[in-house]
Amino acid sequence: MKKFDLHLHTRLISDDASLDPRAAARRLQEAGYAGFAVTDHNAFWTSQQLQALQEQTPLIVIRGAEVQTEIGHVLVYGWGEEPLWPYHRLRDLVQVAHRQGAAVVVAHPFRRWFSKRAVGARVGAPDDETISRLPYWKWVDAIEVQNGKSLQDENRHAFQLAERLGLAMTAGSDAHEAVQLETAATFLPDSVGTSQEVIEVLRDRETTVLYA
């Protein structure tokens, strides 16, 4: 299996990130990763920007974005050149993404549900039965079940939800700076050799996350 980080942010677009993409590529290569996805906030790199980075690293670089929707953040991989901004309602986003052969993954679905502040305010843990019946799980391709910036309880709950629904699982560091890299990994088949093949594997739900 090949190891990928499918969620990281760079200083090129994400205004809350300091991560240099070339430095990230070097660090991940040294750590044995086969590739990574650039998932800056609400915007995709241009094809020219992606090609320039790809020419500087042997790793597979996947074009992605973390998009704000009415249900929270989702990760989109393989979007074409169509403008993203009209599609911030999840159902519309998924429909357009799938027409283009792109994959859509719900990112860190339980973020802030288990923080000390939320627990202290007695917000209460999510109700599993109610959450399982939400319609949008039928639209997406996978759930991010291991996020390097999420609490253990948040990741565990996402993992249990994906198991219950029979959905594919992904993992990513969600790194915004270099020190946050190497905190999560998605494992894909050894046959994967291009960014397009990564997206096809996500669409086919052939992913593995080693969850402790």
C-alpha cells in the first residue's frame, strides 16, 4: 500500500497557513509518503501552479480544496476548471463534482463537538441514530476519519460513523505549518501511480486508514 496525506494547506492560498508546498513535499518524501493533496480553503490551485510543483517532486500531487458548505467542510479532489464559488450547497457541489469525475469527502465531521468548552456547556455528544439518517451521507464518497488536528474522540466518532454507514475512510494531517505534517495517512493500492488514479480509487472506495 502507498501512503498519502489527503489534507493540507499551503501559504499559496490559505491565509491561515505558513506551509511552503515545496518544503512539505520534501518532508513527506523523507517520511515515506507517495503523495499528497493540496487542499487550500475554498480555492483550487491552477493547473500551471500544480504542474510547477509536480515538476519539483517525485510525489503524486493531487489538486484539491477544502470547501465550506452548509454542513461544514468537505474535501474535493479532481475538480476541473469550472468556477467553484457557485457551488457551496453540498448537493449541488457533489453533483457537479461527480459529473467531472471528482471525489467528495466530508472533512472532520465532529470537530468541536468534544472540546472541553463544548462538554462544559453540556452541548452533548452527537446522537448516532439521528446523524446516521442524514441524507448527505448517501451523496459523498468518503468520510475523513483521522485528522491530525482533531481530538481523539472526534476522530474515533468519525471512524465509527463511517463503519456504521459502510462509507470509505480517508485521513490527512490538516497541516497548516510544517510541524503538523506526518500526523495522519491514507493508504491506497500500490497500483496507484497518478493523481487521476488516486481520485478513481477514492470514488471506488478502495482506501485504508490504519486506526489506533
